[in-house]
Amino acid sequence: MNQNQTGSNVLGNLLNGKFEDCTLTTRQVNRLVATANCSLTPDQQDEVKCFFVFNEAPSMSTRFAFENAVKMIFQNKPVLDAIIA
């Protein structure tokens, strides 16, 4: 993961369909978010959903948990490739 994709920019970048230097389709973003959401609690999943649907900022704990889940996906190249293929 490069420096542009770390921190709180992950949610904002995904909202805009960006991943590193690539533009993702809506389907690719949805698959990436759905996969990351699997490791969140139901309440955190709802907060992430509200972010993408209503642009409501999630709590810091939810943001942290989501970003950690995305980081784990980014580090697993075969899983990432399958998600965004």
C-alpha cells in the first residue's frame, strides 16, 4: 500500500472509485467494500454503509477497523486480484 492510500483517505478514495493509481468501477468498489465489511461488526457495517450511501462520516473506531480490513486485503495480492478482477 502506498502513502496515498493510507489513513483516513481510504474511505474517501474508495467513494471516488480510486485505488492507488487506478480508477475502479462501481462493481469493483462494491466488492472491495463488501469483503472488508466481513471483518466488521454489524454496527460498523451499518456505519460504512451510511458513509457510502449518505456520506455520513463513520466513527473513528469504525474507520480504523475498516481501514485495517482494507490494508489486510491490500497485503494479500491473490485476494485483491480476485476482488478487483
